[in-house]
Amino acid sequence: MFLSNLSTQQYLFFTKNQKYCSGIPNEVLLSKGISYVISRIHKDEQLTIINSFELVRTTLKTLGINQLKNLSIQYNYRWKHANGNYINLVDSKTPIEFTDTGEPIIWFGQVRVIGDNEIRPPKVICRVLNEKNTYNTILDVNVAEYEFKKSFSPREIEILDTVNKGLKNQDIADKLFISYNTVKTHRKNIHQKIKDHNLESLLKISGLSV
């Protein structure tokens, strides 16, 4: 469990068992802050998770102060353990202190490890506790798929999937009824967007390929 301050981008407190989860001493995380924790998210998911913060902020703007006080946010992502391996984390947090304008500033959170290090889609889920003490889900997004659909055209997504399945340029052209040169142009554009990311991994975490 932890407390974090979004205005300073620092952690205020960790329980002792945090180290058993991450392998990193509390003192390191307390001194280096939130940016250091984000820097250890898997490179194929890091930018996606960062971009999802804006999606969450937009969602929170639609909530009243009473809803914000009963808000729970959950992020799922792969994170680099001190031993160098990646673990799947569920990072849940609830606001407990607000600014004069009603913006959440101090958060109480809890992180747990799930699964056996298999690739899972990075997600963000926002829920609000209602008067019946049950949660209403107001946001539930596979953020990798969300980012993919924002970043790539429908045709580029088709080509990404066929490339991942091992098809060559001419095979892709025949399958999609487009020219060989058009396939080459699409692949060049895709390459510029993907850069140093792993294609197979990106497709898996986006849910666009099995």
C-alpha cells in the first residue's frame, strides 16, 4: 500500500511489504518519485499508459465531488522487477484529499502482482461506489487497443495483423485486393509509427491478434 501526492509527483509512504512485490527498497521509490515508477513500465506499454492519464482526467471532469470521493481507479500493466523480469501489476488507487477546487491530490493506493508473467492487455478501469455500496463502472478500456485505433488507420491495422501472421507483401496485396506498392507504402508508414517496439507484442497487448 502507498500514499502519493500528484502535485509533487512524489510518494509519501509505502508499507514494508512493497519491497516483496517490486524488489526495490522503499527509500528508492520515495526519493525518485512517480516518474521513476512510470519509467519501469514495459516499453511497449509505457507510452500507452501515460497517454491513458488524459483519458482518465477527461473522465474525472464529468464527476461531481461526491462521486470523486467514492472513486476507484485501476491500471493494469507490466512492470520491471528489480531482478530484471517483468511482472503484471494491478495498480489501484482512491483519492483521499482534494484541492479547494475539488481536484484529487492525495491518493491511497494498493499494488498487487497477478498471473505468471504472460502478456496481458494494459487496461484502465474507473469505478464509482454508489449509495447501494456497489460499484458503477464508468470507464473500462484496453488502452493499447484504444491507442492503436487512434494511431493506425483501419487499413494499417489489417496489414499489421497480416504481417504478424507471416504473410509476405505480395500475399498481403492479394488478400486485401491492393497493389504491391501500396502494401510497401503502408508498411513504411507503420514502421515509422512503431519504431523500436516489438510488433508481435504490440498486437497481443492491444487485443488485435491472438
